[in-house]
Amino acid sequence: MNMNGFRNITVAELQEMIEQGGLCLIDVRTDAEILRGKIPQGDPLPLHLLPLRLGGMDKNSTTVFYCQTGGRSAQAAAFAAANGFTDVYNLQGGIVAWAQAGFAIGS
């Protein structure tokens, strides 16, 4: 856990978490970016809409944010942690790292 209240994880750690289930995987990229491909289990929630939608999300669920390379998702993870989310993660390297590791990209 870093000082912003979330932990950075690797693509291998995310894959393990997906296999275990019970995960809320949030893609904070733009709609245009998502059209180019996404992690199949991810739910789209563009970063600019996060403050509007955060209240409808479960603060106690395991929540992982990802974006293109990890910068915007780190902002999202910090924002969620600052707003009471207790089990928050950021995918280091984003979908680029996911793809480079050979994991599936869906449409």
C-alpha cells in the first residue's frame, strides 16, 4: 500500500485476481481508447466520470483500475482510496503491459 491508499500490481497479479473472482475491474480510458481493445473482464468508466459514479460503487469490494499505461488509473485509485474505498489497486503499465505480457485483449 502506498501513501495514496492503493497498491500497484503487475499484470501477473491481476491475472491471479481475475482467476480468483470477486473483482471489480475498471477501465478509466476514453471511449475511443476502449474501442481499440480492452481487458475482457473490465468495465468502462472514463476517468472524468469517476467522481459522478463513485457513490454507486461498493467501497468494500476489491477494485482494480487500469488505463493505457497506468497514470490515469493511479489517479483513479488514489481518488477512490481518498473516498473510503478500502481494497484498491492500480495496474502498473496499464493495458499496454497487459498486451505485452500476452494476455487477451477483447473488443
